Amino acid sequence: MALNRRQFIQASAATAAATTLGACSGESVSIDNSLPVGPYNAKSTAEEVTEGIDLTGKTALVTGCTSGIGFETMRVLALRGAHVFGTGRTLEKAEEACAQVTGSTTPLALELSDFDSCVACAQAVAAQGSSLDMLIANAGIGTFSEFELVGGIEKIFVVNYLGHVILTMNLLPLVQNADRGRIVHVGSRMGYRTAPDEGIDFGNLRGEGEFDPYQAYGRSKLANALFSLKLSRMLDPEDTTSNVIHPGFVKTDIGRNATGIMGFLYNNAATLIQKNPAEGAATQVYVATNPLLQGVSGAYFEDCNPVKVNIPNHVFDSALADRLWDETLVMVGGYLPGTAPA
Ligand SMILES: NC(=O)c1ccc[n+]([C@@H]2O[C@H](COP(=O)([O-])OP(=O)(O)OC[C@H]3O[C@@H](n4cnc5c(N)ncnc54)[C@H](OP(=O)(O)O)[C@@H]3O)[C@@H](O)[C@H]2O)c1
């Protein structure tokens, strides 16, 4: 198959990304032994990490429950007794997913690129109860997108980051009402692998420069990590925690838009090194539920353990988190509740 220059670059990047994602944590991260380390690893499943944990009486919200890691997260939290709000881009899709799960669930509509929908989703949760024990910001779109602006801002950044900021800040009072509420942000190791060198290229969020979908995805996932860090500094970790995770390289529908050689590499060749969704959901379910992690906030997890990143990265860059927060307020401040911490 003959490739043009753009396809060649994209295919090379896809191969590199797949290799990067699939590589064992090895040299790029190491377990952070200053934080509690559990008995689980890359092969652990969401069911295994919740064995013996009774979530009866707890509530959780999982964004993107219709597919992949989000569906498995909802399934296992409900299996352990939690009442789970599962969001889909339409109510019908969420209903369909919830209907496949044993346990107590409530389907909700959430379209992350529609900021009114993010506020409405939070209001729908608030209408049903006064507290939320676990918020798992899981939904996302991958790297296989063409350049698109939503309301003048690059779409991957809008969906993966800005929409979740609005949802999270509108739900924050409920999480703070819970007994030791937990917020889990689903990031990616692409946040330190493919984000721009400066981390967030603030001068290119509105399509000012060249669009590289791998950088755009990495930037959005780094933004998830920096938002988690910022929140962890706003909140008392004894009351509410905020952590970010990388689920691993997981066989899901995230490569659904990949076509041609990229589609082949991602959806076929890469499956040899991918986790299955049961393994992929384990880290976020572990961080949302394990008693060992009470009071642990502002940490980054891979393969069910807190890790340090040993290559140049911005995952723990507080100054960048502050700058991102300031820019975020300019972009979506009007959608955040007046009570949002400064
Ligand atoms: N799979 C991996 O290897 C991998 C690696 C690192 C990080 N992650 C992260 O893991 C998370 C889950 O991804 P996945 O692999 O499970 O992918 P997936 O199977 O494609 O699931 C993504 C979920 O997000 C929802 N979603 C997409 N666009 C949305 C929007 N605009 N508004 C609201 N919801 C939207 C999807 O809904 P629809 O079904 O309606 O589109 C779906 O429920 C993502 O944040 C992803 O970045 C995945």
C-alpha cells in the first residue's frame, strides 16, 4: 500500500505511540514508595482490586459508560454495591449501557463538547441526592481525529479536558458532602510522551499553529493531570482527594476512527500488547475504592500503583497547573459555580 507523506508521518507516529503505550512501565516511571503501594499490577482486573470491598450505600458517577474502560468501571462498581450514574453522549446510549449491568445504575446524558450539557448533567445528579462518593472522569476521544474547533477551541482539549472541568466543578459540592469523596481523572501516559515540550502550548489552543493530533491528545491528557494536581491543592485531602491515572494501553473502541494503515496498526497489530478492558479499568477502580489510599491526593497512578515519572514531564508542574487554571477560567469560567474555590 502506497502512503502519502501525511499518512506516513501518521503511521510512524501511530506505531511509536502504540509502542510507547504498550511498553512496560520500565524506565519511564517507577513506583513512588513514599505513597501506599498495593499488591496489584498491570494484570490485575477491576474485579480483583475490589474483591472484598463493599460499596453498598456509596454513589459513583462514571463518564463515558457506554464503552471500553468506562463500561467496565461502571459494571464493577455496581457489582460491588454502589449506585452508579453512568453517562452517555445521549440518554438512549447511557440507558442501553446501564441496562447491561447488574446492580443499581442511573443513566444520564452528557455531551462534553456542549458546556450546557455538562452543567445539566451535574444538576441532574444533584437533583437525586446531596453527595457523591466517587467521580470518575473517564470519557474521552483519541488521537485519530481531524482538526476541529468547538466554540473556537481545539476539540480534543474541549472534550477531554474543558468539559470535564465544568462537570467536576459543578459536582464538587456533592463530592465534598460525601464522607471522604474521591475524584479520579483518567489521563494517559501520552500526557508526558506526546504533549508539546512546554506542556500546554497556550498559543495554539485555538488553531493558531499546526495541528498534530498526537500532541493535541497528549496536551489534553496532561491537562487532566494538571487539573487533578490543582484540585488536590484546593482540597483538604482528609476530606476529598483528586488523583490522575493512566489505564494502560487497552483494547477498546478508542481507535474507532483510525483508518488505513493506522487503523490496522492500532486495531489489529497493537492488540498483541494491549490490556483487556477488565485490566484497563483496574487502576481507576482501585484509586476510587481502595481503603489504603485514604488521604492520598495529587498522585499519579499506572498499573494500580502510584508512580514517579523519570523522563522530562509536566505531570507535577504546579506553576503550569496554576497557569492552566487561570486560562481555564477565562475559557469556561462562566460555566463554573460561583462557589468554585479560587
Ligand atoms: N484505550 C487506551 O489504550 C487508553 C490509554 C490511555 C488513556 N485512555 C483513556 O481512557 C478513557 C476511556 O477510553 P476508552 O479507551 O474506554 O475509549 P472508548 O471505548 O472509545 O470509550 C470512550 C467513552 O467516552 C465517550 N465519549 C466520547 N466522546 C464524548 C463526548 N464528546 N462527550 C461525552 N462522552 C464522550 C464515549 O461515548 P460514545 O461511545 O458515545 O462515543 C465512550 O463512552 C479516555 O479518557 C481515554 O483517553 C485510554
